[in-house]
Amino acid sequence: MNFIPYGKQSITKADISAVENILRSDYLTQGPILPKFENEIAKKVNCKNVVAVNSATSALHIACLALGLRKNEWLWTSANTYVASANAGLYCNAKVDFVDIDKKTYNLSIDDLSQKLKKAKSDNLLPKIVMPVHFAGQSCDMQSIKELSEKYNFKIIEDASHAIGGKYLNQYIGSCQFSDISVFSFHPVKIITTGEGGAATTNDDKLYEKMRSLRSHGVTRDKERFEENPDDEIWNYQQLSLGFNYRMTEIQAGLGLSQLSSIDNFITKRKCIAKRYNEAFKNSKIIIPWQTKDSCSSYHLYPVRINGKNTSKSQKEIFIQMRKNNIGVNIHYIPVYRHPYYSKLGFKKGYCIEAERFFKEVLTIPIYPGLSNSEQEIVINCLLDLTKK
Ligand SMILES: *Cc1c(COP(=O)(O)O)cnc(C)c1O
């Protein structure tokens, strides 16, 4: 039996010829396709500006820098995320703290956030940036986070790595209706892929210009922005800040542009699989992912919970057995602060109780557009069998 991973790219014939066309063209990087890809993302999610880069991690980093995150300032994010969300803050020499998750959505808890903010205000340690993460593709309660940001004066970066194509209050995630910047990932397990890649979206022109410049060494070719010798022909570019090489290649942008034309199809297929899983598990011991009415998930992940008290086998035993059966279940996520690097920064086990409870119960089971009906059946039967009392 073939191995069934938890996530996988779907590459069409059109994707392959799009990449081939780039390889035959004059530009492998910094050509005409990148701005086209950025424009199409902007149109799709209804946001004014898009900066595509070589990963979501890079996008999170330059988003933090553009918002002015500095040494010893605070960035807060969800405990239930990939390490990249928190690392972006550390790259800026800022301090990072974690908000516990909501019991139902597994997204950052508004109650915990409110309480932490109240305390931080009295201690004079308010965060500069709060980074909600749309876990599995379901939007956070952005309206509440926006209200809190006005009260406590912090900036908002949405880590929407899971969530391109998803919606919140009938707007596409990435429209930045309730945030300063949103970030997508185009890693192969995500909704659309460029191999490696990511993008930041913003309606703010100044943030856009900063991120564009940081993507490419802090250099500009725009004479209007030159700080010295604006009329000297020899000066055709100037470095104005310390940026990076975070550029996306034309090969990646070509793949991304082609993938973007399949996005609705991809999301529909993911929704169908989620619906089938919901039906299959509804009268079992398996806890299926709850959905808020405000959100329309992209279903990057399908996280189920196994409460070992109700099943004959523990989460860990089921994890091992499913892997033995060639089903690539995963754990999303180990709470970030439980990683050795973060422990050394002083975080202790038990810091975010709900995130740890979730970590001990969650299994993410395969979901991706190419997952066939018979493969879905294999996953369903195996999980039902292992969770029978
Ligand atoms: C995948 C992911 C990232 C990092 O994305 P890259 O494109 O691999 O850098 C960041 N945050 C979350 C929540 C992710 O799932």
C-alpha cells in the first residue's frame, strides 16, 4: 500500500507548462511574472498591495520590521503554531510571548488575550505586535482582536499561512480588513504552492514600500526616494536600509500564478473531504473540528481530537498504528514554547494549558485535493477501528 501523507501539492499539466515557459524565457528572477502573480493575489483576496517573497517565514520577518518591531519590544502569538511565527519576532531581537488557545477553534483565545493585555498594561509591558494564526485555515476572531488593538495600541500581523482561499465575515482572508499585514505560505503542503514561497498583503502603501525594499537588500531604484544625488545618472540605485535577499524567482512566481487559477477547485475538494470525514466520525469517539459561522475554512488541516479516556488506545498509540498502516498522520502543533530552544528562553511546561491539552489529543489526518475516495476510506476505516472501545 502506498504511503498517504497528511498534505501534498497538486500539480497540473498547466503548472508544468507554465514553469517550462519561464525556463525558456529571458528572466529566471526579477522578471514580469512576479508582479503579475502579486496582482492576481491582490485581486483574489481584495487587498491593495502584495509582496511575494521566498517563504512565509521571510514575509513574517519583513512584516515585523516594516511595523518597526525593535529590540526588547514584545510580539505575542498563538502557542498552537509553527515555530516560524514566533521566530519572526526573535529575528528582530524582540521578545516573544504566547497566548493560549480557544477550546473550540484551537485559535488564539480572545479571553486569554484580553486578560494578558490587562496585566501587561499594568506592568507596562504591552506588545507592539500581536500575530494571530488562522489554524487549519479557520479565521481567528479578528473583529475582537481589532477592538483590542484599538484599546491597547498594538499592530496586527495575520499569520494566514494555512488560510489563502478561506473567508472571514464573507471577505477573503488576506484582505487585511482587521489587520495591518497578512502573510500566506506557498510551501507544498499549503493550499497553493511555489515550491518554497510566501507573500505579505497590506492596504498600507508605506508598509508595502518598506517590505518591497527589505525583500531586496533595502535597495531602491525609485529616484523619488533617493536620499542623496537624486539627479546623478550614475546613481541608478541606492541602499536606504539593511534588507535581505528574500526575492521570489520567476520560476516560483510562474508556478504560483498557475496554481492560483486552481485555488477554488482546490478549496472545494478540501471542503468535500472535510465533509466526508465529519459524516464518518459523527457518531464515534473522534472529536471533529468545530467551525464558527463567521469563518469559511480553507481546510489546510483536518485536526481530530482523541480523548484517551473514551478510547481503548491513546493518541500516541493511534499515531504509531496509523503510521504503521502507511497513513501519515501528524501533530499540529507541539506548543512552540515546549521546543528546547524556547525552554532555554525560560518557558515552562504547562504555560498554556489548553494548547498542551490539545497537543496531547490532536491528530491531523490526510487532507489534500488529490486524496482519492478510496484513500479517504482507508483513513476513515483505520481511524474508526483504532478508536473503537
Ligand atoms: C508553514 C507555516 C509557516 C512558514 O511557512 P514557510 O513558507 O515554510 O516559511 C509559518 N506559519 C505557519 C502557521 C505555517 O503553517
